[in-house]
Amino acid sequence: MTTSETLARPDPAQTEHFDVLVVGAGISGVGAAYHLTHQRPGTSFVVLEALESFGGTWWTHKYPGIRSDSDLYTFGYRFKPWTGTPIATAEEILKYMGEVISENDLGRHIRYKHRIESATWSSEDNRWTIEATRTDTGETCRFTANFLWMCQGYYRHSEGYTPEWPGMDRYTGQIVHPQSWPQDLDYTGKNVVVIGSGATAATLIPAIANECGHVTMLQRSPTYFIPGRNANDLADTLRELQVDEAWIHEIVRRKILFDQAKFTQRSFEEPEAVKRELLGMVRAYLGPDYDVETHFTPRYRPWRQRIAFVPDGDIFQGIRAGKASVVTDEIESFTERGILLKSGEELQADIVVTATGFNMNVLGDINFAIDGTPLVFSDTVTYRGMMFTGVPNLLWVFGYFRASWTLRADLLADFVCRLLAHMEKRSAKRVDVALRPEDRDMELLPWIDPENFNPGYLMRAMDLLPKRGTKPEWQHSQDYWREKDELPAIDLDGPEFVYS
């Protein structure tokens, strides 16, 4: 699959119409194209992607060591077996996605370098009008679509989140965010400080530690990790028994999902026991004399934020070998030579890497309007985290926080295909979701309960996101085991669905 395998270029003055327009050619958008092809043959659709190739996260992130933080048996699609190691590099993931595109002839549906500027719904025409800009030529392109499938992901690819600290302007070294990593950055023999302690820091540090003079992970507070072998014993055993790869994929997926569900349940029911187990795994790598209490004991219970898997405990091996270290403190200011901490210590650094997260991408940063009125997304109420009151013929893919994104992308693809078939059966041109009479006095709350899950990127964007209700239908569930049965059983003629 090459980036040149795209649809024929239309005349900019023309408007092209499709039954479905998919926004984004990342993991969700490629999956959407697959499911439309196989579940809805004859449905016309186009995938618009602002980047020059498919892959989303795995295309934009170029920092050393970029890899998945969850296993590929569940992050991979249910319809294509994963045959590599559970934790995979970006290159391996892109190869896998490229195979999906080429094996299913999806390239002809994808338009790269098409950045969507606006999407406007007309109730008179019962269709969306989408204005896009060709990033390579500057041309304006116009499309209309009966249904809009938002697969743009959840963060802004153009720039990551970097806080403003005093003194950054006088620092004489180089400040780099992993999301915009310079490919010519030379860190050989240099002192590097990585600000942050999430999955990005845990991935980057072991990848550069052997070449740096020294690398320090500077964190305000610790994060939970799960270190372990980058292998799956069950998959390896089944391969030894020469079981078909499709069977291995499904069996291993089910086992991983079962184990994850049990672990999540335990993190709520017996958090202290789970905490001891996680910290015990860290101590096993760092030894009994390391100050795990200070540097790897978070203030929150397990799973209130995402837990990254650390393959073969590589970051801990680097710390134990003295190639990397951890400082737990807060930043007072930058200095000419590095970072002054609130404790008074100064960390000298030739390069500072701000692995401080990203900015939420709310509806693709697209200007939305309904019948000429700008859409205020935060005024809507979510239906199961995928549709929104007052927003017709649109579905947004937002995955799970505690399980692989692709699990929900596959489930929602089934739902979209079933909904399109149902609309066809009813001769309906439009579908909305609306609060039922019994829901109208329901308390409306923020999108996610911060006591349940509270990463910084979500908290910073909460005022931009839709409201949730107190009833399951009006919430974004984090329970794959529940949704895998509930979503296929949704009554599409239920009172929350309004057709016309």
C-alpha cells in the first residue's frame, strides 16, 4: 500500500456525494472502511485524511522507541490475526494496517492530504456538506454525505501539550516535545531531562538511554506501570501445537480481555492489594534498596489513569544500570543550563523533552454547524459515548481508556452498519438521538467522572465535551464485556432514536 493509491482527483469546483464520509485514516478510520466494504457492499464512501499517509498516531509520532502501550492481540482488528510480539513498534503497526488496506482494496476510498475545515448539516436536504483543503495544493474541495463517521482520534496531531514554565525563554539548550521530534536531533553523550512519567516517557527513555550521557525522568508525581515479558505464553503454546492463526488470535484476545476485566474489577474492589502487586513487580526489577515509595508509588488508586505495559521492564533495567534516573519534584523555573526544582536542586540538561501529554481533539477541530447554527458540542448529551442529542446522522468513535481503542472501534462499526441498514429499511433519511420523557429530569454531569478516570488531557478539555446522564444509555461506558453484548442488542426503534 502506498500513499499514492487514492481516489481520482475531482475538479475543485465540483461537489462529490457519498453515502458515508469517514473522517480520518487512523486505526478507527481504516477499520470503518473495512467494515463498510464487508458489511455494506454497495455503500459509497470516502475516507478523508489530513496527513500524507494512513496510521494516525503511528504515522505522526517519530520519537525513538515509539510503540504500543497495550497488546496487539486486542489493539489489532478482530478480523486480522496479529502474529508478532504483544507490544509492537510503530513500524510494525503501520505494516499491519497497510496489509489491511491492500488486502481489502481500501486504498481507492482514501483521500490523503485533505484537511476538513467545516461540516454543515442541512435539515432541508438531510445531508452534511464538508469543506476540505488540499494541504499539498491549497485547493478547496467540497463533499456531501448522508452520514458522517468521526474517526479522527482524540488528540490534536499538529502539536502536543507543553505547559508554560517561567524562564523557558532563557534556557540555552533545546526543548523538544515527543509529538514533534526532530529527526536530526543528536542526543549522543548529552544530558537529557524528560519531563513526565507516562507511557511516552517510559517508551522514550530506554530507547535513548544507551546513547545519552545520562537521561533523567523528572516527574511531579509517579505513575503505575506493568512490567513483564514481551511475549504471550498462550499464543506461543498454541503456535507450537500448530493451531490456525485465526484461532490463536481469537483465543488469546479472549484470554487477555478476561484477565484485563478481572484486573480492572480488582482495582476497584481491592485497590491496596493491586497496588502492592504492581509495586512488587517494580521492586523485582529495581531491587530492595531503591526508593520505590517516592518514585513509583502514585497518589491515586490503580486504573484511575491509564497503566502502560513496560516490555521486559526496559526502563527499570536502565535505571538499575545507572543509565537513567528518576527525580520526583516540581519545577520552579527553567535556568540557562537546565531546570531549577522547588527543592532547590538544579538539573542541568543539554536537551529537555516535554513528555507532558497532548491536546484533546474535539470533533476533529472542525467547524460544525446545524442548519446554520454553530454546534456547541458541550451543550449536547452523549448517547453511549457515540451519538449526541441534536446532532443528526453522525457517530463519533471514542474508545476505551482501560482497554484497547480498537475493541470499541470494531463494535461501533457493527453498530453504524446496522443503523444504516435500519434507516434503509425504514426509508429514513435522518436519525437523531433525543432524551426520552423519563430522562428529561435526569441530572447532567461531566463527560467522565473524574473519580473514575482523570488524566490531564481529559480534565483540560472537559468543558468542551458533551454531558453525560445518570442512566447507562447516556454515558460512555468503559466496560467492553458489557458493551460487546449491549451494543448489538440496542433496539434501533427505541424511543431515544428519532427518524425522519
